[in-house]
Amino acid sequence: MTELVGRSISELKKLLAEKSVSAREILSAHWKQVHALDPEIKAFTCLTEERAQKQAARVDELIARGEALPALAGIPVAIKDNICVADYPTTCSSKILESFIAPYEATVAQKLDAAGALFIGKTNMDEFAMGSSTENSAFKKTANPWDVSRVPGGSSGGSTASVAAGMAVLALGSDTGGSIRQPAAFCGVSGMKPTYGMVSRFGLVAFASSLDQIGPLARSVEDTAIALSVISGHDKKDSTSIPDPFKNQGPRFEESLAQEPDKLMKGLRVGVITELVGEGIEPEIVSSIRAAAAVFEKLGAKVTDVSLPNSKYALPVYYLIATAEASANLARYDGVKYGLRETEGTAKDSILQMYKSTRSKGFGAEVKRRIMLGTYALSSGYYDAYYKKAQQVRRLIKNDFDKVFESCDVLISPTSPTVAFKIGEKTDDPLSMYLSDIATIPANLAGLPGISIPAGLGKDKLPIGLQILGNTLSDEVVLKVAHAFQQSTDFHNRQFPGLATVG
Ligand code: GLN
């Protein structure tokens, strides 16, 4: 049988359309990959096998009837475990939701299903998406396919590792402060955080509602664009969803990519964020970003250095706003409405004690740390000094972006200051873990679209991520620039060393 793992969406769809393979065969090739690799990678919290079989059968029927194939027909997809897939667990990798079965389906999952995708499974993550390494999962630690002694990044580590290891062609992650882009950088794949409000969050378990955004992960920008076209658009079930972001046209991001790289880059102005190519960033990473700037220049773009002076406050601002919102969002896990209820040692009539025991047993250390921080920042007497101040500085950060976007179309920087670190290396030092997102957080605070794509190999031959940021709703420009880079380089084709041997 033709090798089916590691292929692009368009390759797989071509094979399907010419009837060289069936959706069931694509599915079984990916199950084989999951069974061969996942015992070591540990990307999945649950496999959604029955659902995938049904979806594959449906696609095969379409083919048999000679009907047109939808955008993701027969494409295996992995879904982060904070996004609801009806009738399967949505645990957020937390003990408190271990027994929770989603009674409904997230809009993004519905859209993937309608586009013919095959759901492989739900993926491991940092508990409630709080973390940068997937080590905060209550269940297991996902390994980086490039080196299993290292983290895949986080919090969407399971989704990202599943794509990097060829267990899924696409995956969905969520990005509150970098959780799609940073793991994409660590695992050598492409991962996009769309403009805030462009993808429905209905059915996404909330962490920090003014920052959370769902987005796709894939092995190329082209596949990322196809997935984004499918999942984006207005949803009346999400009140933060942008009304009519595409002026009724329906997004076709992949179509705008079908040009030569120099045409894609023609006349574009690229700014290199100076604060992110200096101190604190591994030297190999800085060189790769400078080399990427040279690639854009060669393609006809105008490259300049730009400054975002207030971005130095992004980390503290984020850890006040995100924790404040999390403390409110996570108040709903009280042992009454969802999942775990801990009554052991509780007097029958003490509901307060039941809340306390449930939350104390159900939440992990990082989640508790965030709830306490956020509750403190919102408490009377401190609200003005912390939460309100943070919101004011958030505005200054956004103003910096507005200013540089007057003279730039996109901004580039490293996605992360380091390559993938060792499992256990930062678990005892939350601050150094938080620093992992220093380059990604500003875009969430400003609601901007951003992508991370592979841009070389750094220390210990591990992938380096190039971040490309755009102005509000210029997701298409971001994708074009990223695609132009991939058309001119081959970093995205360097799969993790084990991929070629399995299948
Ligand atoms: N690592 C950041 C955090 O721990 C971002 C997480 C995310 O984007 N979900 O909050």
C-alpha cells in the first residue's frame, strides 16, 4: 500500500479522489502509527476510534457515490482535550474533570466533522491549559518526538506531538499565551493563533476568556491554512466571535497562497522585533531569525528593525489578567455541576467542606497557584493596584503594535527563547517556565494573529520556531508570508528522525 503517513492534505485528498486509497485505509495507517508511537510519546488522553470509523465510512460512501469531497475528507485530526467532542471525555487533563463526558460538541469540532475529518482522539495538555511543557497534566507527560527526554512544549503538547509524530495530519490546540505557537516551535511544525474572535470558542473550556483562541497545527502552512478556512467564521453561540469577518465571502486562505513566493512577498514590509532578538534568547535562535529576515529581503520584502517598548511588561500583565480571569472561570468546578465530587471525611450537611475537598483534590498545584494569584489580584484593595493597572498596561502594549503596524505588514521574532528543554528541567521553577512565553504573550494581549513555523535546527539539533505576527484580521497576510518562507526553504520538511522508519 502507498505510504500514507506524513502526507499533506492535498496529497491524501488526491489519492482519495482517484480511488487509490479509501478513507478507512488512511485511518488504519494512522492507527498503526498511534499504536507504534504513542506508548512512548503519550500524546493522547483518549482515542475516539468509534467516531473515526463512522466518519471514514461516511467519506468512503461519498467517494463510492462519486460526490464532491469536502475540504478535510479523510484527514485524521487530533483535538486538544479542552475542546468538547460529544459523548467523549473532555478532561482538560485535570482530575476534577476526569469523569466528565461532553454532552455537546464544540463548534470547531462540528465544522471539522462536516468537512469530512476523521477524529483520532483527544490530546494531553497542561491542566486547564496552564503551562508551557505539558508536564502539568494530571495524567501523564507527553514526550517530544524529536527527543523523548524533552518536553513537546505546551500547553497543547499532545496535539503538537501527535502531528509531529505523524499520528494525525492536523490538530487543534488553544492559545492563551502561546500554547499553539510555542509547542509548534519545539516540535518543528506549523501552528497558528488566529485573530481573537475569528474562530468560535463555543465548546472550548475557558481558561482566560479575553485571551483564549483555538487554532490549527499541521506540518505545513498550506495545511494550516486549509484547516483555518474550515474552522473560522462567525458563530452566534460565541458572543466574542467577530460578526462577518470575511464579508460573507467564506474564508479561502489556501487559495490566496497559490502564488510564487516573490509575488506573495512583493511590497510587504517586515519588522524584526528588536526586543526579541537580543539578550536571553539562544544565539542559534537569533541567527535563524536574522537568516529568515534575509530570506524575506531576498524575496523582495522591505525589512526593518522595530521596537515594542512596552512588551517588557507583557509577562507580568499576562500573569495578572490570565490568572484573574482563570480564578473566575474555574469557580464553576465546585463538585456540584461537573466531574469530581469529594465527600470523604465531610459531614453530610457541610457543603462548604465538600467544595473545599473537591477543589483541593481535583486541582493540581499550578492551577491552585493561578487561582490564588488571580483571586488576590481581583480582591478589594488590590484590584486597582494589580488588575486595573495590568489592563492599562495591556492598552499600552496594544498601542505599540498599532504604531509599528503603520509602517509594517508583519512582524517577525523567535517563537521561544530556547529550543525544547528536558522533562523536569523547569518544573520546580515556575518563573523560568513562564519566561518560555515571553515572545508569544504580547499577541494574545493585543488579540493579534500569529504563526510559528520551523526555521532551522538549533542546540542539540532541535527545531527552532519563527514567529510571524500580523495586525488584527490580517491572518491571510500572516499565512502568505509564512507560506512564502516555506516555499523558499525546506525546514518544514525535516521531520523528526523517527518518522521515516514507522508506518
Ligand atoms: N504558558 C502560558 C501559561 O501557562 C500560556 C498557556 C496557554 O497559552 N494556554 O499560561
